[in-house]
Amino acid sequence: MRLRSLSHTAMFVATAWVASSAWAAVSATDIEQRLRNEINAVWKVQNLEIAVTPYSQAYNDRGLFKSVMVRADVADIAGIVVRPVYVKAMDVTFDMPLMLAKNPVVRTRSRGQTEVYLALYQDDLNEGLRRAQKVVPDLTATLAGGQITLTGTYKFVWGNKFRMTGKLSVPDGYKINFVPTAAKVNGIPIPVSGVKLLLSKLNPILDLTGVIMQPRVNSLTIEDGKLIAR
């Protein structure tokens, strides 16, 4: 499941260079408003909070800010609902020509230490899976006991009702993949070749490259009915 990336939208925007004098008086409030406009354009959010902390006006003119915090109680990101989402990045440098263009786009050139926290509930995950899955339209996930169980319908030679149990991994920090520890169809173990084929259709379960400032996820925790990414 792939979410729309805020940074990738820059590829589709004409990026006419703006003379440095045009943003000489840019403020933290200006950046906050541009962030708000961009987020509202691509996400559906509730109780959005944005806080940009500057170093000084001189650094503002270069697009460098001490910290940027974005939080929402609820965010529907391309059909995936998280409750809440929180991102805070330090030493953020924005691409000012893009930020202040006629059609502004949020894009960072660099950032320092970044914190992320998002919670994805089982019901919201399943709703998102049903919207996005074409190969397995009835794919259902159960989060319990530190594991995730996937069930659904996929045509194998000897049956079509599968059940796979396993864990989630995020090797690149952005794309969350399902890693099975057991896989059966109609109660019969699925051969390795069949498992690989099915995984190629399902993974990544979630793609977090669409989260603003693209923070890397370092850990995943599965609780009963909830997935937490940090």
C-alpha cells in the first residue's frame, strides 16, 4: 500500500527560482501556514497543530529553522487513518524556492534528529486494506499477542482461503513489510514459492514515505488491536 509522498509532489511542480530578496522577511508563521496548506491539500486531518521554531531572521532567510513539529489527532493519509500522528524534526532546512513559489510545495533539503509517533488501529488498518487491495480484496489483519495475522482469498492450486501469521519489519525505515512465520491455505502449509508470490502482491503493507518530512521509523510495536510506529 503506497501513500502519496509530500516530497515527491515536487517532481510535478514547475520550480521557478525566486530571488533571495523575495523571502528575506520570511517568518516562522509563514512556514507554518505553508505547511498547513500543503497538509490540508493531501491529508484529511483533525485538530492539526504546527509549530515552527526559528533560530534567527538570518537563518530564516536561508530556510533553516531550529525545529518543526506537526501533530494531528487523526490523519487520513491516502486512505490510511492514523490516530494520532506526531512528527518533530530538528535543524530543518526547507527548499525556499519551492516553498515560496506561486504553487508552493513543502520540500526539505536536510533535517537533523527526527521523532515520529503514529498509532494505527486494527479497524482503521483493515478499512485501508480493503480500499487499496486489488489482488486480495478481502484481506483482513488481526493485531494481537505481538503478532499480525493476515487472512483472505487468493487462488492457489489446492485451495484459496489462506491464513498467515508473522511479524512486521521496516528495513528501510519507511516501508512496513509483513514477514510470515507460518502460512497455510485451507489448513495446508503453503510452499515457499507460493508464500513468496503472495508476499510480492501484499508488501509493503504500509508505505510511510508520505508522512511529512519523511521521518525514519526505528521500531514497530504490535499491541492488541493496535500498531505503534516510532
